[in-house]
Amino acid sequence: MKKFLQYGTLTLLLLLAASGLASFYYENAAIRSANDFNSEKFIESGFTIEELALFCDIAFADDGVRIRKWTKDIKVEIKNIGEIDKRAIDEVDSIISLLAPLIAPLKIERVRKDGNLHVYRNVTHVKSSKPHHVPKPKYVNGISKINSKSRFSWSIDFAIVYAGCGNQCQTLLHEFEHALGLDHPINMYSYYLTIGRSVIPQYFSSQEAIKDFLAQPYYLSEQEKKAIRMLYSPHIKAGLHIDNFARKMGFSDEDIRWMIPNKNKKQEVIVYPAYMEK
């Protein structure tokens, strides 16, 4: 019996060691695959230095250092479609039409069931997933959630978008951008950014000019559209690390200071109204 127990213990330890080695191997293989970046092909796709800077600022959404993006077709399902009017439904369809050419060859379409991007329109609150907020609900202008990354994958395969009551469709578009894998920018820009408007707007202009942009349905700057196209380039893989990207792109120290100003974006928390009356 003693020998049997010793043999069983040894077998268990060997199995655990083998499992750990396999896990380590697969994790490293996943990281190597994500960082398999062909900078020459990416550069051939064409972009300006300013567009590249914006891409670096908003596309590495996983703690500011890794790419999160969809790698399969997006099926948008309005979960509370029976509770909203036709206008609210049409706004979702219009945003889908706007984003579709930017993420091609991936497809994005609205479906009646079995969606992987759930949309809730005209909600008053959302139950927080954070333990210290439970059971208190959280009021939202708009919020989006994407599936957590795993040890072996940074792909987005599920997302939820909430848009609050009375908000303009720009709020919905902003949250859709988050669902695609974009983050708030850190730098300031000479043009208006829809993805930047939930924090202090990254736009050098007056409050009146900002209100004008907020009132424009489905507004995306050409630079922002380009950043989305760059994110969904076949040469950019989910999980690509920004340090590896910068190295293979040949960034100098000055380039890094300009284009990658603050990797730890969570340190900067600036609150700004997400919705302003026209």
C-alpha cells in the first residue's frame, strides 16, 4: 500500500509538471504568434505619421500595451428591441453601416438572435460587475464591456454595449468603438475624436464647437476611421505588444515619447460630461 501511494503521488506530480509545461508552451506560442508582426507589409498599407500616432494612442487597449480586436464576424443583437422605438433601432443599423467598411474583411451585421455583440438602448442603469458596487446599480450615459482576455488569446469574441436614456447616437457610436477594441486617447489632437469624448475631449476648440460635433449623428473623423482600418489590418494581430510593434517599426526614443506617451493609462482618471445639451 505504501509503495502504491508513493507511486500515485509521483504520478500526480509528473502529471502536474507536464500540465504546467504544456500550459507554459501554449502561452509562449500564443505570445509569439501575436507578436509575429510584418512591419513592411503594414507600412505598405499606407498611412501618415499623424495617423500612426493616433493608432498607437487608441488601438492598444489592453492596459495600453496589447491589441484587442475581433477575429471573427460580429453579430449585433439588440437585446431589448421590444422596448425601444424604430428610431433607436435605425441608429444601431446606421452605426453598423458606418463601421462595416472599416473592419473588412470581417463582417458586422445585425441579427435577431445568437448575437455576439449585445446592445441595450435607452437603459437607466447597469448592474456593476465590481464586487464593491454590488448590489447598487450604476447609472450610465454609455458603457461597453468586452470579454476578458485569456492566457492564450487576446481576441474579442463577445461584447455588450449599453446606451442611456436621452443620449445622442454619438454616445452609442463611442461605445461601439470601445467594443471594437479602441481605448480613450491620452494625447490632444487638432481634430475632434468621438472615442475621446467621455474624458476631457482631445480637441483644441471651444465648448460650442464640441457641442456642434456632439450634435452630428454618426460623426467619425477621417483620422479615426483610418485608425480603425489600421487596427483591423490583417497584419495587426490580437495580442500584439506595443513594445514589439515599436521595435519592428523602427521607432526612435523620440518617436516613442511622442507616440506612446503613457502606457499606464489607468493612472489618469479625468471626468468630463459624456453628454451635453445642444
